[in-house]
Amino acid sequence: MNFLDIKTDFAFKKVFGSEGSKDLLISFLNSVIELDQQQTITDLTIVDPYSIPLLKGMKDTFVDVKAELSDNTRVIIEMQVLNHQGFEKQVLYNAAKNYSLQLKKGDAYHLLNPVIALTITDFILFKNSDELINRFKLLEKKHFIQYSDDIELIFIELPKFNKTEQELNSVQDKWLYFIKNAGNLDYIPKNLNQELEKAFSIANEANLSEEELELQHKKKDWIYIQKSSIEFATKTGLQQGLEQGLEQGEWKEKLKIIENAVRIGLPMQTIIDLTGLDEKQISSLLPKK
């Protein structure tokens, strides 16, 4: 068996944002969100359910699943595979935007409902914290008095989750193991609950259409190219220029990025953005037809 890489936008929204995913999303959210007085989420509505045409673009490296709980709390779940400048501000902006857009002109402020922004990252965001899950609210600096419970930011950093299949004890463990590792498994782990077994079934590539499989594979290739370009830029510095890169043998890495980008059909402008080269330089590195 082969399973989707849940960290890609297509797979994440298909598993957690489809019409039939309500029970999966309830189980996952109950395992990672700390509600007051040991409350549990019993019902929710998935906003903007999964749809293939909405996900055909290759630009975004994140996708959000939006849900409205039975108490009208709004939850935004984002999966982010690549870090970028301004990412933390983007999360805060999205939370604030979803909070403010609830009101129409003339509505009273007491009608605003809480917003929880749950962000899962495939990279380390808080290097000075060993916590797997970090939670933020508005607090007074000195005495930590809570100003409002209306906006909460929750971050889960997948690289900090290193439990093996044998070490999975809680529902939270099993969901995070699924999200992080499903794409590398060829079997369904044992001792799962009903919701996780259903999640693996949805993620099973055998149950996907040709269009869905093509979209998933292209997205994985695109993410690989993005990561390769970031690693290359970090290692050498794009400002060193093509000539110096050629002298140091770095052209092989750029050539690999270009060839992969051309293979999956990325437009020239995207390749230019990824490599820092101009169109003439890129063309010179491609095999002559």
C-alpha cells in the first residue's frame, strides 16, 4: 500500500476537509486543542470543503481547513511545509482577519466569536523551546492576566515529534504520527481508533482518481524543488552569482532544480524565482534538443 504525504496541501485538505471528514477533524482537534473545563468538541461544520479544482495551483506551500464549532468558535487549521520571511505575521494576520470579518457594517462587537488558529509546521519555528505544541493568547506582561480568550494561536512543530509506532500512547500521538509519517508507510499501523483507520483509507493512493494522483505527485515534486532551492541558497548564497557557482561545482544543484522544474511543467518565471538566474542562463543549462 502507498499513502499520500499528508503534509502536502492536497492530501491534508482531502483527509481533514472533505465532506465526510467531520469525525476525523473532531477527533484530531480534541486531541490537540485544550478546551476549558475538560470540554470536548462534539460537532462542527467544515467550511469550504475539499475540491480538486481549488487546489490545482502550485503557488502556495500551505493550505487551510476551516471549521465552525457548535459554540460558534472558528478554527483555522494550516499545514505549512516551508518557512519564509513574514510567516509568523501571516499566521497572526489570518487569525485577525478571520476574527474581524465576522462582523458586517453596523454589527455589535459582542457578536464576535472566538478564533483558534492551529498551525502545523514541517520545520522548527521556535528554536528556544523544546515544546512540541506552543499556545499563545493575549496576556498582561507582568501578572499574566488574560485580556481576552477570543484569539488563540497554536503551533505544532512536526520535527519535534519523534515517537516510533511502538511509543504511540495517546490519540494525539497517533494523529501526529499519521500526519508526519503516512507518506513513508506501506502498511496501516495497529491499535488505531476508528477515525484513524478511516484517515488511512482516505489517504490510500489506491482509492484516488488519476487526476488526484497526478496532482499529488506534482505537488510533492514542486515542494522538493522549493526545499532544494532554499537549501542551495542557504549553502552558497545566490548573490555569489552564476560564475562563482560554476567554479565551485554548484551548477549541478541548480541544473537539478531546473530539470525537475521543467519536467513537472513549472512556468519560466517560477524557475527564475527559484534559481535566481535569468531566462538566458537557464536556457543555456538545459540540454539542447
